[in-house]
Amino acid sequence: MRENKKKNNESDNLLQTDSRVGEGDVQDVRLINTFTTIFAIVVVLLSAGGINNAHAQNVRVTEGPTVLHANIAGQWGGHTFCYLLSGERSVFWSASAYSADKQSPTALIGQHPKPGSSLAPVVSRIQFDEPNVKGTNQPQMIRSPDGYIHAFIGVTYTTDNPAYNTGKLRYFRSENPGDVSNLVDRTELIPTLPYDSFHLRMNVGISPDGQRMALVILAISEDGSVPFNTPVIFIGERRGLDFTFQKPVSYAAPMGFFYPQVAATNEGIIIIGQVWDNADRATTRLMHLNWDGELINREELPADTDGKYFSFDLRAPDPTDWSKLVLDYNKQSKDHNDCYHELWEYDTKARRLRQLRSLKTQYGMSNSGKWIPTSDDSSVFINNPSMGPLHRWRGDILGDGEVACEPLPGANPLSIGYQATAYLFAPNVLQGSVLTPGETYLASDCFNPGKKPEESGPCSFLLWRLSTGE
């Protein structure tokens, strides 16, 4: 593979990066064209069950929107994948550059300094320019406790068979901790046997101590020797600055198992994903593996009628204890009459899944969201059902109290000229983010003025900093 490189050290294969702020890397936005407002909502659902919600009542924007990049493709699979990491001094983000001619797919990995940091904004570009490269997915990132950023990119190649494209894995690590100015290509550490071709719906998670990680993906083959969409897991162990991997193993029978959430806990690897075996009733399955990749527990979330029943967010309420995980579950009946936001808890030690609260809502407000623990006694849940201005709900969402909705001031991308918001992202400890009490970050890929519905871009990657304290 040919890449645009600047070889400071030939043996390390350092990729060329660009720390300058240019047309696509602006740090503020002042768009003046206002589009017809698309009704939308970002929901702030407050944790309860005997919990004092006073802290969450004052969720507000304290910085932003900041434009991390003004020319990206829409963030594919953003309802599941985390394109935002929080370090000690910077927020890290990933995207794909938008190109109208769809030539030379380029992955972007950037950093935005936190307040008080002396670091400069950086956007590193990894360009893939072979003739048979069809595209890439957005880099999936984890942060190890020593500050190094590890990024995994799936690259799709065309073949002589027009009905078959193959996906290959690439692995990059930041040359220095807390700084993505230079990225080292470490792809050689990923085994290619017994699987080397993939359908690139993948996700990654890192263990609490940062010494182990898991990458979940779907293996394929053109000749049928690997059944289509065979669930495969790569288990990595930290050695030196890099992760080295065991041979990947198949952990389940082939199935329509897409958009996985991954938690690499001390009690094993938790995978939550969608099962599309029945086109009229797409459901969610939880699978608990041990650290050898063997299935030790499986749970099916309830889906009593035809419709879509998806979980797109998985988090640990306590950053220091991942034995209990909270997942957001969105239930949408086929007729759209019965729609619910539900929060569930999975106990990794007891291997038990239980419902915490079910909240009935309208179809237009029932899409995926991000549940974000903000302190010992509060949390927020954020979603944007109709791709417009952000709102917040106040109330006792995990208990039985009332919930009220109101706009979130300073968080309406349509008022500054964007056509719509798309997906939302928030840092997650399951990918190694450092969370600061009293604040969190929120990002969205927003449609630029003039974006055509049939095109993936151009979009802008917007970032807000939110206060979640008094």
C-alpha cells in the first residue's frame, strides 16, 4: 500500500501529518444562512432510583460549538461507534475526509486542546491511494492509560468479482502519548490467519488497566470457506507501546450481527449488537465471552412485536468499577405506536441483565442516544431524534418521577446555518477516555449548507463542552 509519508524514522513508518489549521480545520464557525428548522431533540435523562438529581439540573453549554473539521463525510454508524476520546489535556476525534470525486480515501485523526492546555490543534491524515481502494471506515480509537492513542481502520478493496469487496485491518499508534501529530503504522502486529477478509462493522474496547483490548468484527470470504458475517474477535495484549494479538477466533455462529458495542471488563468481554435474522423484527443480543474468546453467557433483549429493537450505547456508571454496565435500549414497533427509551443494567459478575426503567415516548423522539454518567449522583442521556436543535429533559428517568423537556441554550446548529445534526458522540471510559467530574464533551457531524441528500458530505464535526455540575 502506498501512503503519503514523511519518514522521520524509516523503520517506524511515521505517517505525514499536518498540524496547521486550514480550510477543513477551522476552530470557530459563523455561518449566516439559516435553514428551515427541523424539529429535533437532545434528551437529557437524569439518573434516579434514590439518587439526588440536583447536579444534572444545570447541564449547560460552556464552550462551543467548535468546528473540529469542516469537510468530513457523515460519520457512518455513529449511533454506535465512538469517534470522540477524552485525554488529560486534549479531546481526540476521528472522521473520514469528504471528497466529491471519491478518490484516495483519507482517514482523519485529530486533537483539540482542553482549556489550559498548551497543545496545538492537530489533524493527522492517513491517505490510501491504491487503484483498487474503494473506501475506509472512520478510525476506531482507544486510549491506553499512559496516554497513547491506538487507532484501527478498515480499508475496503474492490476485487475482480463485482459482487465482492474485501475489508482489511490497519493498526496505527501515536508516536508520543497525548499527541497524534505523528502516527506509527503497526499493522504487522495484526494476525492474518485464519481470517484476513472482513465486513467492516467493527468496534474496540480496552480493559480498565489498559493491558488488554478486544476488537470485534465480521469475517467473510469470496469462496465461502468462511461463512458470510462470521463473528470474530481479536484479543490483544499490551507489550511495550503496542498491542500484540492472538490469532482471531470465531465466538458465535454466522448471523446478522452488526454495530457491536464492546466492553473489555475484568470479568470478560461484553458484546452487544443487532441481529437481523428476521427482517420484520430486528433485535438486540448480549454476548459475554471469557478472555479466551469463549461464550459464557447470552441474553436476548425483549422484542414482542415486529419492529426495530436496538441498543447503541453501553457505558460503565463507575469509571473505576466495570462490573455493572448500563445500556440504552430503543424499542420501536413497526406501526410506530409503541416506542420506548429503556435503560438496562448488565452485572458482569452475576451475569444478569435487568431493566432499570422503561419510558414511553413518541416515534420521532425514540432514536438512539448516549447515556453519560457525570458524577456519583447524576447522569445524562442525550439523543437527537429529528436531527435539529438540542433539548434537555429534566426528571427522574431511572425512578418513577416525572420528566420535562426544554431547549439546551447554545446548542442549535440550525441557527448558525447547518442543515441538520446527524449522530452524537460522547467520550466513554470503555475506550479509555479520561472523564472530568462536572463536565463532559458532546460532538455531532452536522450537514453543511448545500449538502445534497444523496451525498455523504460535506459535513462539519462540531464539539461542545458541557457543564454538568452546580
